[in-house]
Amino acid sequence: MLLSAAVGCAGSNALHTRFSAVHNTLTTMGVSQLGPLSEGSLAEGATARFPVELDARCHTFVAFGDGARDVELNVLDANNQRVAGDSTRDAQATVQFCPTVRGRYTLALRMAEGGGGYLLANWRGGTNAGGAAGAAGEGGPGSCATAIPITPGQTVTGDTRRGQSHNDGSCTGVEEGETGAPELVYALTLERRQQVTIAIEQAGFDGTVYVRSGGCEDPSSEAAGGCNDDEGDTSHSRLVLALDPGTHYIFVDGYARNAGTFSMTVTAADVPSIADVCQSAAALTPNTAVTGTLTSQDLNLFQARCGGNARGPDRVYRLEVPQESRLQLHQESDYDGVIHFRRACAEAATEVDCNDDAEDVQHARINAIVPAGTYFVFTDGYAPNAAGAYTLQADLAPVAGGNTAGDTCADAQLLTPGTPVDGNTFQARDDVHSPCAAATDGYDVVYRLNVTARSRVKLWFDSNDLREQGTITVARACDGVPLTQATCRPGAIGEARAYDQVLDPGNYYVIVDSAAPRRFGRFRLNSHVESAAEVERLCRTAPLLVPGRTVTGTTVGGTDRFQASCAGGARSPENLYRLVVRRRSAVRVSVTSTTNGYDPAVFIRQTCAQSNTERGCNDDAGDVRHSQVEATLEPGTYTVFVDGYANRNSGAYTLECQVTPQ
């Protein structure tokens, strides 16, 4: 048993508080305290020795320092040789030692940095993590079997290279079946519900931290939102979690196979119960905005499925929906905000929907059709330090739709080329049927466009809640039945994917359609109209591409008039070539950059000025210097475009074409 000693004054209340937390943690791990505590004080650099008689079972020794910055603890055999010890630099030292035979040993406790009071205790029981030594990685503390006790308010240092590769978190970047980085495991015991902040600084490696609140070795017990890789950069990780009473396991790990030294600080603050927070949720009145401010002192009580699990401070509102309705939740914030809503406030499994970024990180929006009932809406933040002012609004509308500008062909709104318009199908009905979608193709709004001369018309979404389902349709007549004399472009997000057609003079209807049943949302529609003469001249006078013959050229000094579905939109200067296919053939077009730094792209259209006739597009074929398109083409005249990745990317190239009749 551990021999008691008293050197100097007795331990402080702070030491006993820390001891109690560790005692509770070790007790839950199935070990029992052996013998009385040893208390005293030591000057910096001084060592106290304690003879102990140990049987052939595992023992865990924990030393606490009050005032010291680094406490060292070693186990010495009868020859005064170190057989186990703690390798961390901290005011707490933990050593596990499992002798194979009964014998006498000495515990050497040294104040390595600073001086002050100490407290030393011995527990017996548990299993050996892989040997008799006490340093993590040598089979000692730092595994699930011998998790290192830690208490709120404590800062510890360690080295994950001394750990074992037995566990991985959801954010550690390790595929199933792979072996990840070594980790160190700490046990944190809470006597009441608290918000716990775990801040880690890694020295020279990409680290991660995750928390399990059930079984230490059970990956499914990872706390909701309880894994973080990078907090600002790869050298920092941070978690802010509301944790219930009990023992929680903190894993300091590495991303992929990274490992190294770290410093970890754990703090805790009392939090109200979830039930109390939900009970006091403020009402969110439909169609009325509420404003508020979140600070870094506000609590992170709720997590979500999106927005990095919504690890920032949060606030909850209660929303009453009297009948089945369309619901549009919208938030604007000074920070990277998240919104989510649930049917039951305290039950994460009842989450209905979640959104992180709408048009940018400071806007979040949810569009849903919901049954009548009570819902709980959470304004939240992406990261633990997300804080600032916010405006939140919940709008309700009948499922069948209501009155909105441009809801029908009769009240179509004027579209001015070059002037973006903000629209919303939230209250729109399904009046117009696009040839791009099914008969019941979703809610729509209508615009009027006057084309005064034969023109190239481009229409696209700068932003779009509807995502790929959003469709732009252009028609000469708007009669409510499947449109005639109409062309359309689904998923026209960004100018590179625009509706791009040459239109004759006349009045046209431009229809923005959700293109999916019971879908709606906001959008920003942009447009550009230019004379078709120059575009048609470029298409008509493009040089003929002869199969089997190598062509050289350069896009330097050219103009960007055409975009593509690949290569970041291919918004760089381009050259055009005509390709005549006389019978159904397999066509391969290859481009090789001959200018250092030029990343070429190649695409093929059946009709030169119409983006929706693209038949193939490629940026990189093996590497950034090569691009290649292979397609089976029917007889006709096609246009081959040599372009560049994204914008301001031009250079010299060689072009080859092979045509193999089928």
C-alpha cells in the first residue's frame, strides 16, 4: 500500500477538488483507491520518495501539484531503476504500473517546474494496456483501458506519438479498415450538466479532437458535433459541447496519420437543462422578423446535421403552424450562421431540415412544406466562435400558393438585360409547364423580355435555392399548357451554364420554374443580350478542322465569348473550329498545351451559339497540359472550342482530331 507522508503544509481545497473528480472517474473505470492520501509541499527541483509494497496487479498512481507547472512521477525498482513513469509536462502526473511479481518499489515525486503543495494517491485494479511501463505508448495511460483523468480548468501537454492507434473519430480522415494516427485518451467526469470547451494547440502536426459519451471504444457513442479537425488552421482544434453528468472520453488524435506534441485546456461552465431552455423558447411569429445577438459567452446547447454540426452558440424559438403550409425560414447574420428546426425541441432525431449557406455564409435559408403543429427553430453558428447580430424570419403561405408578382403570364414582370432581378417562387402557383420537366413541374414565375434585333441572349442564376432543379424557359407564347416554340435550360447556375441562344426579334416570356413538385425558393436572375451578328460571324468563319491533321494555335490576346459545363466554366479566351461529320462516327479531339502554365480545355457543340447543344467537355486528360473529348456524333457540322480553365487562362497549343466511322 502507499505509505503516507506529510512534508510541509497540507494540500489545498483545490487539490482535493481535483482529486475528487479523478477519484470518481477511476471508480467508474472499475478501480479502487488503495491506502490513504499523501500530502505535502516541495520547492522547485525537490523530490519526495515514498516506499510502496505492490502485489502482482495493476496500480494507477496520480500526483497533483498546486502551484507547480510540471510534476514528475516515476516508479523505481529495488535497484533504483525507473520501471514506469509519466512523460507529460503538466501539474498532474499519472502512471500505471503492473508488476508481474510482488515486491517493494519507490515512488519518486519531483517538482520539475515551480513549487507548492502536492497530493499523491494510489488506485488498484483495471487491466494493463500492454506492458509494465507507465508512459503512454509503452502500454500506460492514454488508452481506453487506462484513460488519463482530467478535470475542468486543467491544461495538459502530451505527445500522441506515445499513444496507440486503436480509435478514430468521424473527422479524422481515416477510411474503414485503415489504421489511423495514434491517440491519447482522457477521462472527464462531470457531476452535473455543463458546457465543456476543449481547446487544443498542436505543435507541427494536423491534429483532431473528439469526444465519446458512452463506451470509450464505441465509435457510435461520439457526441453529436463532437469531432473537430481544424479550428482556423491545421494547428488548432476546438470543441464546445453541452455534456450530461457522467464520464466522457476525450481523444486527442491526428488527421490521417499525423502525430506530435500538443497542449490541451479543458474548461466547463454550468448550463441550464435542455428542458428548461425549450420551455422558455420565445415565440417566432409568422411573417415577422426577429433580431438578436449571439456572443461567445452564449451556450452551444444544440447541434444539427449540417453546418459542421452547428457548433456555435445558439438560441431557440417556438413556431406554431396552424395548418399544412409552405414554410420559408431565412436568416441574415454577421457571422457564418446556421438555421435548423425540429418537431421536438430536445430530440435531435426529430430535425426536419437544416441549412448552412444560402447565397453566402452570412445567409441561411430553408424551404419546406410542413404539416400543422409546433416546431422549434434554432438560430445557430457554424463554428464555436461564431457570434454577432442576426435577423430571423419564418414566412408561411398556403400549399396551393398565393398572390405574387409575375405569378401568371398575364402579369409577367419586365426583364431588363444586364439588371439582375431577385425573385421567389414561395407564393407562386404551378401555372406554366416547361418542356424540360414533367407536367406537374413545380411553382413558377414569369418575366417579359423584348428582343429588338436578332440577338444572342444569355440568362442564368447568380444564386438559386432551387439548385439543379431550377429551370429557365424562354417561349414566344405563354398559354398555360405545355409551351410551344420554347427552349429551356435546367440548372443554369452561373454564367458558364447559362441559357445561351440566338433569338429573332420579338417579345418573349422567360419562365423560372422549380421543375420539381412542391419545391420553391428564392433566386437572382441575370441576363445579357448582344447582337448575334458577331457571334454568328465567328461561328461561320471558324477554320475547318481536318481529321488526322495537327493544328497549332494560341488563345493569347483573344476574347471570352463562350463558356462550357466543365473547366470552371471555361471563362477564358477561346478559338473555334468547324468539324464536319459525314456519317455516324466516333470522334476524338485532343489538345496539348505548349505554353508553360496554360491549362487548356476543349468542348464540342452541335450548334455553335447554343450552350445546351454541348456534346462533350474536358479540362484535364491525365494532367493539366492535356484535354481530350471522345464522343459518338451523328452526321452534321459541329463546333470545336479550344478554351482555358476558369478565367484569364490562355496560351499556345496543338490540336488533333480523329474521326472513325461506325
